[in-house]
Amino acid sequence: MTTTTDARTTRRRAETRARLLAAALEVLGEQGLARSSVENVCERAGYTRGAFYSNFATMDDVVAALYTDQAGALVERVEERLAGGLPGTDLDQLVAHVLEVLPVDRQWHAVRTEFTAQALRNTEAAATLTQQRSELRARLAPVLVEALQRIGRRPTVPADDLVRALVTAHEGLVAAHLLGEPAGIGPRLLAVALQTFTEEVPA
């Protein structure tokens, strides 16, 4: 009986957290971090402040949780995409293959930009963001290296540096696309980056 009750409590808590995060993503995307409040999120999610504070201490904590969830989802999509096979040995094809499961999300990009701006002003937020980005690279690095091996290539720089370059380039290219630059530029430049920092494995 206790186990069943505990499981229900855990499930309800997870559902509450998920609804709060979904509401926060909407509110932050619309209003920005500076103008968003706990009350805004609670109203959008349909919960009380008590429900919020049982899951998060501050709005910064909410943004950090959103980043963790979004980064985790990104890695999972890339892993699943590459596990399903590769379209060929061409780097342009590899980039296009991965980008198909990484849609441009204006709302999330706005929130991520807000958190980055906050990190520039707040050392605690900066430490959190730095740690999260490091964890993202650590998860992506072996996935990328394995995919490159399958098409007969290998990095010429440390895997972490390669992923850092690609993630940074992708974020900048997404911003440029959202501001109106042609969509085709991003895939081409990412393929060039891969070409620059990898080489064919000798036969």
C-alpha cells in the first residue's frame, strides 16, 4: 500500500514539475526572464506558489531545469537518429541527416538567450550554464566520434573541442536564421567545420 501511494505521489510530483516547466517555457519565451515571475508561471500552469516552491527555488532554477531537459532531449534525438543508420559517407549528408531532428525552435532559442544574458551578470548562473554546457558536450562527443568512425573519419582535435565548435556554430546559425538569413547557410557551414576538424582514417 505504501509503495503504491509513494508511486502515485512521485508521479504527481513529476507531472506538476513538467506542467510548471511547460508553462515557464511559454512565459519566458513571451516575456523574457526579467519580466517573468513565479506568479506568471503558476497562473499559466494552474498551480499555487506552494507547488512552484516545492519544485524550484527561483526562476533561475526553472531556466536551468529547462536547459537540462532541452539538452537531454537534443542528445536523445541525435542518438536515435544516428542509431538508425547513416545516409552515406558525405559530411553534407551527415549534417543534413542530424539537422532534420533538430528543428529551429524560436521559443526555446529566446529562453536560452535570456539565460545566457543572465549568466553574464550573475556568477552563479554562469557556473550553472557552464556546467550544463560541459555535460552536453560530454554526452554528444562519443556519439559524434562513433558516427564519424562509421563514415571513415576521425577528429583532428579533441572530441570536446570539436563538439564545442559545432554546438557554438549551430547556436549562432540558428540565431541568424531566426533573424532572417537563408536557411541553407547553416548546414553548409557546419559541414565545412566538420571537414576542417576531421580527417579520413587511413586505409
